[in-house]
Amino acid sequence: MMDRYEQLAGLLRAANPQISEAKARTWVELLWEDFESTYAKAGYDYQGVDMAERFVKNIISMYGGKLHDFAAMNPRYAHLLESKDGKIH
């Protein structure tokens, strides 16, 4: 599982070099967990890690380069991209 997270974090960093390695990993885990919990809340049967991985890859390919813009506009996620000096990346 950790290998999948690392691979996806690498894809995200390739799509958005403004994100640090640690923050890319955080985003991957957040997207993965949000997908799984939303899918479960909707009443669907668990489709396995392959389905979650495809979802996260899709999000990265469509929005990976813009995640920092999304976080800046959404206070729920803004803390994920704040640097120590308080600036959004």
C-alpha cells in the first residue's frame, strides 16, 4: 500500500512541482481516504485498492497542477499547503 502512495505522490509532484514531497503524500492520502469514505457512505460495495488508485490517478491527471489553487480557495484544505511562513505554495 505504501508503494502505491509513494508512486501517486511522485505523479502529483511531477504534475505540480510546487508541492513538497510530504505535502504530495498528504494529498494522496487525503484523496484516497475521501474517495473510500464517500464511496462507502453512498452504500456501494468496496471495490478494492485498484479502484481507489484509479480515482486518485484520475484526480492527479485532471487537477494535479492546480491543487495549490484549490487549497488556497478552500479553507478546509488550505492548511495542507501552507508553509512555515504562512504563505500558500
